[in-house]
Amino acid sequence: MATSIDGKSLSKSFLDKIRQELSEFKSNNDNFQVGLAIVQVGDRPDSNIYIRNKLRTASDVGINAKHFKFDRSVHESILIDEINKLNSDPKIHGIIVQLPFDSEKSIDWKLYYDSMYLWIRI
């Protein structure tokens, strides 16, 4: 027998817990702000919606999220350099690379997918 799950209630509970834990952490660590970078290549309408929702949710729970949008013509080497800069930024604690890419160039998205754990710092 299948169990019914109330997704909205579960999501609210999860986000409330994150909000509370971040608030407690910040109260013990003056001037600390969780930083999240969201990287996008191109301008896919569906990706824009997902990113808008991620930015709103991050803000709602107290995360400073920034959107880094690259033109469809960006070269892979430039994208890698920019992601490496974000990874070196002490104000960035996590990076989301929005897939799929909307690129005119050949960009190996598997490189980003398979290597994502290298770019996430706690």
C-alpha cells in the first residue's frame, strides 16, 4: 500500500529547520553569511524559473545566493576559470551549476556533474 506524502508540509518543515539552524549558527559566529553561487550558461526559460526559485528559497532561509549568468557563446575554459574563482572566494560556500547548458560551444557538462563534489566547501 502506498503512503501519501504532503510535499508542501514536508518542504516547509525542512526549510524551517534550515532557517533555524542557520540562525543559531550565525548567532554564534558574528558576521558569518552563508554564500551560494548559481552558475548558468545561456538563457533557457525553464532554467530561469528554477534559478529564480532557488534564489528566493535561499533568501527565505538566510542564504546569500548570487546568480552568475554567462552568455551562450562562453568558452569552456572561461567557464572553468570563473568557477575556480568562485571556489576560491571565502564568501562562497557552495556552487550550483545549472544544467543543462544552453551553449553554442561544446561544453562537457559531465565534467561539472562528475566533479561537483570538488567545488562544494563546508
